[in-house]
Amino acid sequence: MTDFEAQLRAVSLRVTRPRLAVLTALRDHPHVDTETVIALVRAEHPTVSHQTIYDVLRALTDTGLVRRIQPAGATARYESRVGDNHHHVVCRTCGAIADVECAVGHTPCLTASDDHGFVIDQAEVVYWGTCPDCAATSRTSH
């Protein structure tokens, strides 16, 4: 049994070819949008429908096997890195996204200065800037 098969069974999802294909695509290509997931899956499995992939992404997100991220003003992206408290850096120019480890300690951003009585279990931090490729292009065009 593969790791993906065990993960699916652990959250009471049947092991299906489309689910395995989506998990593989997200493992190999983190931070991709829905259209890219569809293209990646259909390159290997051309008979899998768009709707099936949408349904798989929803099921995997609902069960916590996949994380949906959507920085402000950006298209929703998916990643299979879940279960930790990492953040993201987003390029304002090209939209590239990269993972950023939590800065200090176990989960310092989960200690809010005022939690207003909420039980906080997740924090989303998005850093915005310019990726190295876009910065280099900007420097050479000036």
C-alpha cells in the first residue's frame, strides 16, 4: 500500500485513480491552481473529467489531506503540505508562491495578542514581495 493509499483510508476516503493522481500532482507541483491540477492529471489520465478533479480537490480539502490557499487578489492554489504551521511568500509580479517556515519557536503566531475568547488552531501569514526572477528582470529593464 502506498503512502497516499494509507492517507486516503485514514480519512475514510476510497482509494481511486483520480484521488491518487491529484495527490501525486500536488506532491510534485506545490501551490498550483485548479486548471494546472486538471492539466497535470489529464496528461496522465486523459479520461478523468474536470468535474471529477473538482470533486476530488473538494474531498481532499474537506478531509485535511490538501490545503487550499488563496492570497488576497490571487487565484486559489492547492498544496499537499498540511499539518504544520508554515506560511507563504507571494510575488506581486508573477504570482509565484513559496513556503516559509514559522519564524521562531513551535507556533508563535498562534499566540494572539488578544484572542477575544477564540480557541485558535491556525494562523495564516502571507508575505508579499518580488521573487528573484522578477527582481532580476526589473533590474535589467531599467
